Amino acid sequence: MIKIINQVQTLGIIGLSKNSGKTTTLNAILKLHKDKKIGLTSIGLDGEDIDQVNFLPKPKICVRPKMVVATATTCLEASKVDYKVLEKTNMQTALGNVYIVEVLTDGHMIIAGPTTNKELNDVVDLMKNYVDKIYIDGAFNRMTFASIDLLEGIILAVGAVESPIMSQTIDKTKMIVDFFNLKKSHDLKEIPEAVLIIQTMNKQYKYSDKKIETLKQELSHIDDELDWIYIKGAVTEKYSNLFTRKMIGGFSLICDDPTKLLISQKEYLNIKKLKIDMYTINECPLLCVTINPYSPSGNHYDEKEFLDEMRKALNIPVYNVEKMEEEHVKIKS
């Protein structure tokens, strides 16, 4: 795994669901990079002592001297580590302004970085002045990133918490991998200002809202053959349900990036049946998948079977979170 992540400077870590092992994956990666100066930030709040959904203890983000962290002031006050402030930003969050600090002692930290797309870009640019690599932890309970275009690669964490049935978790993971393999759009080179665009063979229609009622109404008035439809931000099941109910197909669906496709496996299958080809404006390589065979609810998977079956199903590397450091030692020896 070390060879894969060494190829990128800015890496995002996302979870297929809550308690999928995302923070554990981050901690394992940090252990592999003891010789690098690492920068850490997060989209949203992560690293809390107690999970706010199921009230179970969460793994904390482990930090060590020389790491550079971008987090809110309240989180700094709650973290039991020594640090020195490198940059005081004017970026505000619900937990205070974001500070960029250098860690001076070993310990654990709560990390809550910037909340807007622009501010995240600004923080990453600032941190690049101090570190070799930057890791960005995705917001809890969400796969989507605010700004995928600043990332050079992504790691997806998948856990048994997703479903008591292993095959269902594997199938959903395969769908997400398919999303990251989507081809880049030739029709839209960059994200447009319009939130909804309908392109027919002869005319283009742009809209300032993307309500399902708007799309439904406009499609009912268009007699020309559809070429493509662009939907800004999250592409949820309400859109795919509309296409399925109205049997609208044979066009291209363009999204901002792979993480914006928030549809179920059933709807994904329906989209393919309708011959709707999906494209993305911003691409980002999915470098590998990490697995966590344990679930807080007790629905654990067999560790070896989960790893073997996931590797059979996917065309990218798969690693067991708890074994990554062990594998790294074997390679070095």
C-alpha cells in the first residue's frame, strides 16, 4: 500500500458508511509514514471521543511531533497535545476559527477543518508550505467531498457495519468503484454555474434550480431527443426515480464528480437498463479500498473471507485495515 499512496501528495479518505473504519485507516496510514512530514485536516468534525449516532467509543486520530494540523480552536483546546501555531486563519466554523498548528508531542486530536470549498482549497495551499503530504478526512457519515478537484487520490474505507450480509457490502463497494471509473465528460470541461442543464440534439436549456419538479416539468415540454442532462451537486435517487417512472433514457447523465452519485444499487441498475450513460466532470483516482470486518452492532464478517471476496470483486487493491502495518513490515524485510 505504501507504494500506492507515495504517488500522491494530497489524499482524501472517505467511508462507505459510518463506522466503516475510516479513522482507523487514517491512523494505519500515518504509521506507514513515520519518515514524512504529514499535514492533516478534515471536512466536518471527526475524531470525537463518542460516536454521536450509536454512542460507542470512536478511534481517535493519532498525531506525533512535526505533524501539521488544520483544525478549529475549540478542538485544539480539547486535544491533549502540545502544539505551536503556524497560521491563524479567518475561516470560521461552529467550533471556532481554523488554526494551522505544528504538533509538538504524541497524542490524539479532534480535527474539524474548514467547511466550504474555497476555504478547504486555501487551507491545503497553506499547509503545502510546511509538509510533504496532506491527508483530508471526509465528513462523518458522508462519502461526498466538498471539493474533489484538489485531491490527487482517494482511499475508500468499507466495513461490516454496512450490512449483515457480506455479499451486499461487496456489491455496493463494487458500485462505488464503478462510479470512480466513470469517463470524463467531453461536453462539460468544468463545473458550470447553472445547477441544471438539459441538452437536446438542437437546443440547450439552463436553470437556476434543480428541483425535481423543475426537471419533471421541463422534460414534459421537450419534444426533441435528449442528448445529455447535467445535475450540480448531489445526484440522489429522486432523479433516477423520475427517469425510471417516466421511462426516460438513452441520454448521458453528467455529474460534478463520482462522490456526488448518491443512488442505491437498485437505481444504478435501473439507470443502466434505461441506457443512461454516466460521466463526470472532475476525476479522482480511487487508489485502494480498506476493509473493516467488525461492526459495532456485532454483525462481524470472517476476516479472511471478506478480504478474499472483496479482492475477487474489485479491480483495485484491497487491504485489511488492521494488517496494513504488518504487511508493510513484511515488504521491508
